[in-house]
Amino acid sequence: MERNELRDLERRCIQEELPYCQAACPLKVDVRAFCAAMAERRFDEAKKVLSKAMSFPEILGRICDHP
């Protein structure tokens, strides 16, 4: 991806619309909340975020091939 394309994605991501990664995710995982919880080492909270979107969040790391 070119720098200009990344900047365009960044501009869209920091607005109140869904971030690209969340919009592209078939399960619409709240990526912002998940990443924030992980960054603050609140792993139980991060798991709750995933649990809202899927029944078995433990499977995400095994089947999702997107970073």
C-alpha cells in the first residue's frame, strides 16, 4: 500500500465511521475497543469485546488470516 493510500485510510479511521478493518470484518469486531483493551493489558475486557461479535472468540486467532 502506498503512503497516500495509508493516509487516506487513517483519515477515515479516526473519524466516527467504522474503521476499515472493522467494516471489512465479516463479524464487525469492534477493533478500536479490542486494541485499546489489549494495549492496556485488560485481556478479560478484550475477550468480552470479541465475545460480543462471535460465540467462540478463541477461534479468531486460528482462522482469521488478517492482521
